[in-house]
Amino acid sequence: MMQYQSTLDLWLARAVEDPDLAAELEAVRSDPDAVTDRFYRDLAFGTGGLRGVIGAGTNRMNLYTVRRATQGLADYLNASGLPKKVAIAHDSRRKGELFCREAARVLAANGITAYLYPRLEPTPALSWATRYLGCGAGICVTASHNPAKYNGYKVYGADGCQITLEVADQVLKAIEQHDYFDSIRVMDYDAGVAAGLIQTIGDQCLSDFVDAVLALRPGNDVSRLKLVYTPLNGSGLEPVLMLLERMGIPAENIAVVPEQRQPAADVLEYRLAGGAKFMVRPSGTEPKIKVYLSAVGKSEAEADTVNERMAQAAAEMMRA
């Protein structure tokens, strides 16, 4: 009998909420080496949280390993004197939005309020939100410099910094008390929103973050500066462009690498007159299409006006 056969059978029967995982398990079920690689250990948890290849199994990043880690974090928070609030963000890596939602569902089921950024944001924005909202912890779904097949789950303390070794050990001990299916508390996402346990981080939080960064500059006149910027598939696009505009750099002086404006996977991009862009992609968590608008103007107000017109046109197209 194949080693880890019983574990494979369990996952084939229970890991059915993400069709990608079910398909992967079916594809490797007769390959002993592939099965062993997915199940020979639990994904390691340390000061950097979790990090691994996206896929099926205990040694992969998937919604079940994320839920288990979040249950351990919830247990740690509920046993501590820290605020029962957690800020959550993700970058442009695959499954990022899904992992954030699953973490929020587990936190809500444990009586902890989850605050999610409504769009992908860079890690410093998560660190800021953790402190800005007075949270006991923060979660950033990212794998930093690792190849595209990876994703990760970084945990931050109330101070906005990555957790210490001591805290990581306490969270790990809590995680190890749970299996992947039966002992994890999970709340319906919409029910969590209705109960106020899952909330969206408002735009003011990010705006104040940008102002805090702006306050650190020496004050030199940079209005004539011209630059090329790559936001790493969209992760830093929003706050960086907001910052550059507030620094007084004209929009026409900023060249954003087109291929890096938005997450690359499954994106259709339409370039319009005047530099505006209209992008659509499938949601990573729900059966729906997401629309992204990118407007260009000589000022933030002018860009907002263009953006509003594009949004109205997009809504009319969707109704047609």
C-alpha cells in the first residue's frame, strides 16, 4: 500500500471546496513520489508564518493549511490580552484573495474581527493598518521574492512587525492542536459581514498611510522629476501613485511598466485613448468577473472624473 494512502484518501474525500485541489489530487493519486511530497510533513510555521508551493496537501499552501494556521492564531489571540482584531492584506500572487477570505472566516468564527483591504496592497500597508486599527495581529498573504508557484501567510504583531520567535512558537503549539478539517471553526463569509466580524478597511486608512510616508521626505522640489515605476504586478500601484501625486510629480512624468500594472494571470486589458485602461479578470474566490479601471489625468481630481465616466460605461456594458 502506498505510504500516506490514508491521508490522500482523507483529502480526496474532504478537500472539495477548491476544485483545483481535487483535480490535482486525482492527477497524482497513482504517483507515490508526488503524493509523498504533498503529505510527508506539515508546512513549516515560523517567524515568517507559512510559505510554500500553492497546491494540495499538508505540505502546500491551500485554503485548508491557511484555515488551520488561522485557527491557531485565533486560539493564541483569544488566550492573550491582545485586542481581538486582525488586519488582513494580500499581494498579487495566485489564491491571495481566497486565502484572505478564508482567514477572515476562521477569525470571525472565533469571535475575532477581521479587517480586509478591498484590493491588493503591499506589505507595508498591512503593517500600517495593523497599528492604525489597533489590532492584536496582522496577516499578509505574500511570498516575497519566491517564484510564482509559491504563496505565503505572514503574521504580524500588534506593533506591525513580524512576530517574534517566542510568539511564533506559541502560535505553532496552538496550530498543532488541530487537524485540517474537523476542529477548525469557519463562519459563512456573508454572515460574518452581517455580524460586523468581517469588515472592509476604509480608504482613509491607506490615505493616512501615504500621508505618513509623505511626511518623512526632506521637502525638495521634485515637480520636474521623471521616472519609470514597476509595481510588481500591481502590489504597490495604488499607494505609490498616490504618494507621487501628493509629492507634486505630474502624472505625465510617471511611466508605469504596462505589464506590471495588474496581476498577470487571466487578465484582459483594453488600452483606451488618453492613457486610460479597462481590465477584467475572473475572481479568485467567487463565480464573478472583476473590473479594474486605470485613469490618467493632470491631477488626482481630473483622473477621478475620468474614472467615474469609465465606471458608468462599464456598468452599462455589464447590464447590456
